[in-house]
Amino acid sequence: MAKFKFKLPDIGEGIAEAEIVAWHVKVGDEVEEDQGIADMMTDKATVEMESPVAGKIVELNGEEGDMLAIGSVLAVIETDEIPDEEEEEPSAAAARLSEERAREKAEEKVVESVKAQSEEQSDEPEPAPEPAAEPTPQPAQEAKADHKVLASPAVRKRAADLGIDLADVTPHGDRVRHSDLDQYLTYNAGYHAPGRSAKREDETVKVIGLRRRIAENMAASKRHIPHFTYVEEIDVTELEDMRGDLNADRGDRPKLTVLPFIIAAICKTLPDFPMINATYDDEGGVVTRHGAVHLGMATQTDTGLIVPVIRDAQDKNVWQLANEINRLAEAARTGKAKSEELSGGTLTITSLGPLGGIATTPVINRPEVAIIGPNKIVERPAIADGELVIAKQMNLSISCDHRVVDGYDAASYVQALKKVLETPVLILAE
């Protein structure tokens, strides 16, 4: 038997290291050739490392969350597939094979690393187990415990109504106040009265994989970019009417959401505002104003936020945009997005759909200089031609890099976008 050192292969041009996001084996396990042993994350993709040989795992180097340099030993496998004289180094053929497989994996998919909550999950929490019954305190003990806590009669009554023991509440001062009760209720969500679910337990979650990449990218964006956000209200009544008419006669084409129309309007208005569709090279001190619109589309997946890119969005009509939105969102959520579909964006749009809220202050996807966030559509009273009407309104936010985009430019751009969205026939005009 020989010991095969499986070294982390070159899994992408310019990649110097990768993060261990999951082990699929442990020391002592028997593995087959081509069996997955670990998931490794690079800047853009998570790649499954497959064993080039069959044998027994005798050593694993690193824990989940550790960074490993390309060429470092990932695992040592005891095998009879390698001659004894090659015990210290893997065969060239095996090394080439592992590198080829890794490259193929990097091009094909971004795999799951952390399980997140689905958008369709019920809002109702699962009932917690009934807390164990505790002995009823004796009157003398209860009086003694109550005596230690200073609080006004109103606070005591409120705590009693909520079933809260004042001894469990941390006062910020010489006595328990209503604000202390509020903080207690906020932290112990769900523990409001006897008979309801018990207070939650603390949970420690290691930040690894895509979640760590997101944290690093967002921190870098906020650290390097002076953000500002501008919000405008847009009347989309006519747009929604037109969307309804197009959907009623769409045939076998995809159902249109409002997103393709917003993207088409963005592309139509960008030529007059080249500073919005740009990227900024911090180190070189160079701003590139892009002619084509490669629109990043922030997409929530089970592993975290991924931004696939709609290439040449300016050349697509609303139906083509709808197809591309659906295709890229599905690829991102199923881990099948290619590396070239996850990079090269010039501007990003982020939408929470019906959860869109009143306004957003989205964080810029560096090195881009702007990000647009449409919010949910709601019906509100409005004045039209001197009469009160019910209009469908949508707030739209834009966050910009103040080093590149001035407030006047951002406001002017959004006003131009507002005009097109409120006169939707302009979207379809050539």
C-alpha cells in the first residue's frame, strides 16, 4: 500500500487559494475513484474535489472555513494504485486528471454550501417543546425574589400580564423600566406569555463559504465607496395596464413581471447618463464608461446572494429579457450558472418583489458605481387632473458611488427613468 498525496489542483486562471466549505469524508473512510471528498470555494464558484484514486483516507488537511493554497496537500489516501517508489508524490497522470476534473467543475456549477430559509416558508414558527414544569415557589421565596427587583407598579403589572419574571430582565439603570421590558421581548422573540413557545437558545454559526464571500465583498464595498441613495416615487398605473394586456395575449411566451420593463427602461435611458453604467478601478484611478449594458441581477439562493449577469441587455426586448431573467435565476438557484455568467457586470438591479418595502438603500456591487432597487407596487390615493384617483405607485432607489456620480446626475437619471416608466409606450418604441 502507498500513500497518495492529493494536492489541491489549479482550478481556475489566477486562483491562488480556495476555501474548504465542506468535507464529505473523514479519516478512516474508504473512498472510491471519482468520489467527492470536499467542496472548495474560489472567488466565483464552489468546486467539488473528487478523489483520483480508490483507497482509505488517512489524513485531511484543514477544517471547514480554512483557506488552502493551490498545490497544498488536501488529503492523503492510502491506496494500492500507486507504485511504492511513487509513494511521496502523485503520478503526473493522476495530477493532470484531478486538475481537469476540477476545471470542469468550476465551469459548470456553484454548489450549495449553507442552507437558507426558502421564500415560500410559512411565517408561523414551529411549536417549541413545552418547558419542563418547575416547582411552585413558596410565598416567602416569591416575596424575597420580588423584593430584589426595583420597578414601578405599571412595569410590574405589564410584566405580570406578559408572564415575565422581572428577575430575568436586565435593567439599564437602578430599576427595570418599560424600555428594559421592550428589549427583553425583542431578544426573546416568541416568549410573550405563559403557555407560548419558550425563549430561543443562542446559536453559533460559523461564517464560511459564500456567506463569508458576501460578508467580505459587502464590507469592502462600504469601506471603499462613499455611498449615497436617492429615492423617487413612480406612478406605474399605465405600465401595469400594459403589462396585463401583453400577458393576456402572450401565447407560449413567459409571463411578464414588472422587472423586464424596468430593465428595458434602464437601458433606454442610460446612453444620456454614461456615468451610471460604469466601473471604477480604485488602484488605477480610472473610470470606464461602458457602451454595452451588462446588467447584474441580484438573486437570492439557498447559499446566499448571487449576481448573474444579463449580457447586452440593451439589445433585448421585454420578452427576451423575461426569458433571460428566468434562465439565469434558475441557473443561480440550482448551482448551474457558468463562471462567465457571474462576472463582468456594469450595473446591478436588486429587487425583493412583493417584499420590496417602502424604500431601500442597496450596497453597490463593486467595482460598479451604481445599483438600482425597485420597491413593491402599492395602490395609493393620488391627484390626477384635479381629481382624487387610486394609482399604482412604486418607489425606486438608486445608490451611487459619490466619487464618480454626483447627486445631480443621479437625480437627473432617475427623473429620466421615471418619465419612461410612466409613459410605458416609450419602452416598446424602437
